[in-house]
Amino acid sequence: MTVAVGDVPPPPEARAVAAGLAKTQPVPELESLFVELPDDPLAPGVETRACLLGELALLGAGAGRPRVDAYAERLRALGHPLAWLPGSRLDIEHRFMVRVRGLGSVKTPRQLRARFPEAPSGEAGADAGRLAVEVPGDARARTAARPFVAGGWARTPEVRFFELPSPLDPGDFEAAFLQQLPLHCLEGGGTAVACVTTPDDVLNELFSAAYYGGVGGQGQGGAYARLHAWKSLYALMGLPADVPHLDAVRRTPDHRWLRFLASTPWFHHDTADLGLAVLDASRTRVAVLAATDTDVMASDASAQP
């Protein structure tokens, strides 16, 4: 049986070594690591170098150096998953690895309202939500959930996709609309709040979930956190993998982006809660992702769907 490199989980030591080298060693001294081009993506040392390229991209270093560029091109030819990423950090990634004192994770609807503009709710949104039909997408859902699963959040995220019979007025994409969808995370009669956000905020939340990891999980390192975040964003937007990253960024203003939270039993209301909803450019397709983390026992945290 042939094993594809994407089927093999990256060893934690490769991620850790790469992150350490990128942060402590000058790029000219690292160039010698890329002299010999690989023929096998599973060969010893290749994974560490692939992660190192990813870490350097996040730091805005490495690109434009012949040896480094040649190694990255070889990884693309070999089909290494990290080679799918942009070779340099994009502007939409400006929040990655940036933490502001006093601005931790949003844990309550009150905090959400304080930091993001609320999308006003109305009957029109509720009426439109009742007409939404769920559509299958197991593989897409797994991809969207990957940052949280890889990071070891306490509960597997809920990811669902819906279609509408006619275009939704963007003003009707709000909490009342979401509460009419058959979402486990909104069951229980609690209050829901939905606020307008931006694609860079969404991408950063996806990156942070994998980069820092959950309370009982482990951070995935910059390179793989970035991969999981971009793959998840593409899944939420419904984009195929062959769409160039800058083209994906160009399409983000045509989508509508929401963050939501609810006082329902599904959310732990503990260390981290996150709800994301995306209305696509046609205004007829909706993607919803909800995630929650806690430091209670794993058996208790995963008891609900």
C-alpha cells in the first residue's frame, strides 16, 4: 500500500524543532539545511524542513533565497501538504500570533456585544431561517473542524451547511435566522447573539485554535496551524483547493461573516466558546461552525452531541 505524506501526522518534535530554529537562528545560517533537495517527502528530516519553511513564511523571512525557494518548489512537486500554502505571509494573516493584553477569548454574549457590532434581529430573518435546508458535506465539515480537532479542543465542533430557496437579504443574516436552523449548539432555549465580523478575524480564530491548542490539547506549531486554518476557511467558503489564496481573499468581501454565542447547554461557557457563520456570495448558502473548550473531564465535555 502506498502511503501519502498527507496521511502521516506530523511528529511533534519536527514542529517544535522547526519553530525553535526559525525563532533563534538567522536565515542565512539556515540556508545550508536546504542544499540537498529531497526525492521522498517521508525521508528523515524532510518534515522538519517543511515545517521550517512554514515558520519562516509566518515570520516574513526565507522567500527570495534560491536554496530555500528551490526546496519549497520540490516540496510542491512531491505533493507535501504544507507546500499548498502561500510562500509568504498575506495581509489577511496579520493577526496571527498577536495577543493583546486584556483581549482574551470571547466567552459570553455580553463580551461579544462589547467587541463586535451586533447584527439586528427581526422576524424576516427568522422566516428565512425556517426555509433553510441542510445539505450533506461530511468531508467538508471535517476539514472545517480540523483546527479545533488538531488542537485538542474538548468537544468536536459542530459544522453544518444549509441552502436557501432564494437569496437572503444580508440584513436578515442574524441571530433570529440562526436560531431557526437545526443546530445542536442552539438547542435548549437560551439567548443567542450574532455580531458582524471580518474574514481576517475568522481566519485568526481558526489559526489560534490550532496554534495554541485547547486546554487539554497541544499547539500544532505555526506551519500546520496555518494549514489547518486556511483549509478550514476554504471549507467554510465552499472553495475548491485549486483556488489561489489571493483569489480566495479577493472573494471574502462578497461573503457575510458572523460570530455568535448562545447561553445554551452545548457551549461550556468556560475557557473558550466560538460560533462562526458564513453567508456565501450567492446569498443562498450558509456554513455554520460552533466550537467549545473546557478543562473539565473529557468524558463530561463530550457527553453532548
